[in-house]
Amino acid sequence: MLIVISILLIENFNQQDAVIDQRLLQQQEIDRLYPNGSNF
């Protein structure tokens, strides 16, 4: 039972990492498109 919980936790962390990576990529894209650093 503990193994199943561990796997679920790892899955959850991986999903969070993916979301964070996506946000970083979006931020890099914004920085590239608007190099002046103009925040909306």
C-alpha cells in the first residue's frame, strides 16, 4: 500500500514540475518577445 502512495506522490511531483517548466518557458518567450521587460 505504501508503494502505491509513493508512486502517486511521485506522479504528482512530476506534474507540478511540468507545470513549472511550462511557466518558465512562457516567461522566456515573453522576455524574448518584449525585451524591454514591459509587464502587462
